[in-house]
Amino acid sequence: MYDLIVIGGGPAGYVGAIRGAQLGKKVAVVEADRAGGTCLNWGCIPTKALLKNAELFQTLTKKAATFGLAFENLTYDWSKVIGRSRQVSDRLAGGIEFLFKKNKVDYIRGFGSIAAENKVEVTAADGSKQIIEGKNILVATGCKSRELPPLPFNGKSVISSKEAMVLPQQPKEMVIIGAGAIGVEFAYVYNAYGTKVTIIEMQPNLLPVEDDEIGKELQKSFTKQGVRCLTDTKCVNFKDNGDSVSIDVEGPKGNETITADVCLVAIGVAPVLPGGMEMELDRGFIKVGDRYETSIPSVYACGDISGPPWLAHTASFEAIQLVEGLFVEGHTPRKVGNFPGCTYCHPQVASVGKTERALKEEGVEYKVGKFPYAALGKAQASGDAEGFVKLLFGKEHGELLGAHIIGDNATELIAEMGLALEMELTTDELHSTIHAHPTLAEAIHEATLDADGHAIHF
């Protein structure tokens, strides 16, 4: 009998399994697709490869002259662009399989369902079945793209993010419904290669969960890049024409019909529940307690399947907390508190903590510090001076409440802000931390100074 059976091999599943094995436990992972889950195979990793390709191509086509470069007949091979992202994904998924072997985790391919307490039924691709037994079961089956009922996925004219990563032909026109991270990332990728892209978003700004100023700044940048952004706009009618899609929209500038070769639906995610015994759900996701326990004894759940935030890094955090709660004496599992959110379009967007909108709604008194990339020597030297850092501090004590960055390498810079938030650092402590020159991180130091009214370089 296993000490732990994990159903699902994504960022929650494989991390939980490896941590359990490190603690000396006998562990098995049941995975229907491939190790790494959506993140490594169809999400985080392959999209970043596509985004890097797009950024490089956009730099060569739009900014070459700035760097004193010139090209004649610069072209790209779409199949190789897609192929590189798949190679990166395959390499990393293979790495997870190696880690399973290294840590003596049994890797079982098949669809896992909870047959009974302490029992998991595994159905292999050929239809054969086996029952494995475990003292504890961790459900980490994740999510899939959520369909828009009037416009179901068909893999050609109406697609999810999975198909967007492997389209055999680049569309001439694409409409994207939803301006969250997935929507804006694919908008950036396809626009960079010349696809005419329109984003439709019901909320007033792109990236609605981010600070309002960030969403507005990203929309300005996207508009300059050629992406048409229809915010505060509703889709009222849909028609799948087979080789194209037509959508009637209502927005601030009136009503119109948008037609495109491909419609990418990026309106969120839906849970992928395991089969077998039913668990108590909360809005479709598995409901868990303080120790990540479900309504079935000895069955636990974490990651995307247990609800938001739907992020790989929070899923891994939860898995470690859950497993150490099971097997480390005296360990009390923590739930996700502060966490970074990252969007990898260009300019990048990253944040941690409260938005200004949230602080106003909560009636919290705060002060704002901002610093533009345009005032950074490193940003100017790199030819990428778009964006800003915005920090929010408590008015009375100066503690960091939230950090919001839009610009080059924002997703790397946000780690310092996550640590500052976790350690409850104040403006005084950030003031006294010397930031190297020239770096983009200087913007954090200057934004902190600005909150107290004495930024040096702005």
C-alpha cells in the first residue's frame, strides 16, 4: 500500500509527490496525459517560448533601426516557431519523469478515479484497469479552458488556449474574447507576426484583476502595437460560420459585427474532476478545509481543482503545505496568502498584494509611489523604456501593501516585492536597501522614495 497516491501530475501533483518521497514515503502518481500537467505541456512553459519568439521577431522588425541594424527579406517559419515551443515543453516534461525516477516515485499512466476509500482505479489508454491502494489520496487534476456556451470549441474556428499554441496555419484575423492573462498573451504573440487581433473584454480595462492604471497602460501599449482593444464591451450574438466567426458587440462606441478567421475563447477555466466517489464542491471546484481535506476521509485536494488562484506557483505551494501537514509532525499547513501574479506579454505585467481599487473599497489609508521606466538608465540603454513601477504603502506606518509593475522584466522584479510584503517591510527599510546601478530594480527604490515625496531621478 502506498502512503500517498497523487491523481494528476501537474505543478500541484508532481511537487506534492516528490516532496512526499523526500520525506521517505511510498508515493505513486497517476497521470492521464503527461507529467507536468497543463503548465508544462499546454500552458506556462510553451506559451513563454512562443512569447519569446514573438518578442524577438517584433524587436527585429520594429526596433532594428534603433540598434543600428538592418535586414532584407526577414522571414519566419511558422511551423518552426510552433515546433520550438513544443520541444521546450517536451524537454521539461521529460525532466519531471526523470525526477520521479530519481525520487523513487511510481509513475502510472492512466485516468485515475476514486473507487472507494483508500482505493484509486486507473484506466489505461488501452482500456485496461487496475486498482491501487493508498493511505492518503491527493487530487490534483487541475482545470481546462471554459467554453462559451453559444460558441463551443471546434478546434478550428473556435479554439481554446491549447489549440492556440499549435495552430498549423497562422490566421489572418483573430478575435479574442477575454482580456485576462491568457487573452493578452496570445494577442501579443499573434499580433507580433502580423495577425489582425481584436480583444473583447466586458470590464473597463485589460487584465481586470490588476490595478486599474496597469490595465490602462497596457491598453495604450497594445493599441500602439496594432492590437484593437474593445473594453467595456459585451458580446450579444455569436455565429460560427465554419471557416470564420462573427460576433455582434455592444460597446461605448456603438454596436458592430466583428468577423475573424479564428476566435480564441479565454474567459476562464473549468475544473477537471476525477471520476468515482463524489466530493463536496464549491462552485464546481472541490471544497477543502484548513488542511486541504475533502469531504471524503483521507482524500485531499489542492491546486487549480480546489479553486482560485489558478496559478502554477500557488498550486506547488499548496502541495508542499498539504504533504508536510500529512507527514511532518507538528506542521500546520498554510493557505495561500500573498502571491505574485504575472502576465508575460510585452510589456510584461506583475503584481503582488492589494490594488489601489481594493484599498479604496476597504477604506484603507495609503500613499502611492511611482517611477517610470523612461527615467531609468538601464531601460534607456536597453531600448525598452515603456512602463512604470507603482507601490502602495500604509499611510501611518509605511508598510508595503501592494506592488504593481508594467515593463521589461516585470515578472522578475516582482520577487523582491513579494519578499518585502511577506516580511512586512516599510518605506524606511526599502529606502535603506541599496539597489545596484544601472538596473531596472532601481525603479523599486525610486518609487519607494517617491511615496515619501523625495524621489531623486524623477
